Amino acid sequence: NAGVMQNPRHLVRRRGQEARLRCSPMKGHSHVYWYRQLPEEGLKFMVYLQKENIIDESGMPKERFSAEFPKEGPSILRIQQVVRGDSAAYFCASSPSGGGNGYTFGSGTRLTVV
Amino acid sequence: GQQVMQIPQYQHVQEGEDFTTYCNSSTTLSNIQWYKQRPGGHPVFLIQLVKSGEVKKQKRLTFQFGEAKKNSSLHITATQTTDVGTYFCAGRAGANNLFFGTGTRLTVIP
């Protein structure tokens, strides 16, 4: 029973390029959450999705960031025209319902913008 | 907006000593969860507390939820080197999303 799968583990992008981060939730989990973690800091909520729906995107920057969770396939966090400040670890978590029994996190994608 | 603060930010202990981290929310929480993140790793769910004044134990770890449901604590008895990592509390107010605390990084000196 595979856990939450995120890829790539490490991603290097030049300023101005696009970054696509993928997350496949645990089998049976229909709720996906994205968090960003800067070095030596906590986890900042970005977006909460269910299949084909964005439930809460209050933590997403208004520009350049978007997320989706299509009917088929993984959830995608997309960052357009990346800047140095986007460098961080991006964690995806999933839960079977609203997370009442805790979230299962993936191993994260470490994005470095050069 | 909802804020969850943790203290201390860092803690160094000698192996065998006890360790406690405290979590405080600016709003009343419907529940609180605790996670552990090893260096270079990802957060791993430890436990959830729901009831006012609730206390739960996992081996050497004791978790407590305050009577007012605005604070929580995690206490580790007789720390071991395997306890190294950052401990996060995460609170939820109503049906809102989970907001993580700032974390306490624990270093255990052998």
C-alpha cells in the first residue's frame, strides 16, 4: 500500500521557468493538501483540493501559483515564472476524509531556483 | 488569521533528560494534532487530541490538550537519540484547514 508519492524529489529551475510538482495521494484518499516549508521554518498551508475541486486556496499566492486535482491522475502544483523566493520544500499530504485522523505526507519536492 | 505558536524554537537535551514543547493558539481549536519531522524528512502524524483537558500517552510521549482548547503540550520522558527531530503541533478551528505551529527542533546529545 504505497504512501503519498511526490515527484520529483528535487527540482532545479532557472528564474522565469515553470515548475510542476506532482502528488499522488494514498490509495483511498480523496483529499489533498499542499504545504510549503522554507528552511528552518514551519509548514505553511497553501491549498486544499478534492477530486476536480479546489476547496480552499487561501494560502496560495495570488499570482503565478495554481493547483489542480483532476479526475484522473495526480494533483499538480504549478509555479509559473519562478523566482528565487520560491525555493523551498513543497509537501503534499492526503487524507481519506477531512483529515480527522491526521494527514499522511509525501517525501516532498525540494525546489531550487537558480 | 489563525496563528499557532510553539516554544521553545530549539531545545538541546542530554540523552536521558526530559523534554517538553508547548503550543499556543490565538483561537479556540476543535482539535489539535502532533507531527514529528526528522532532519531531511517529512512530517509524520503522531496523535490527535479532541477533548478539553485530554491526555494521551504513547510510550515515553505524553500529549495534553488544554482545558480551554487553545494550548497543548508534548512531553518526552528520558529522551533517546531516536527522538531527534522537529515536533510540530497543528490546530484546526472548526472545519478549517490544519495550521501548523512553528515547530520545536529537538537535539539529543548522546
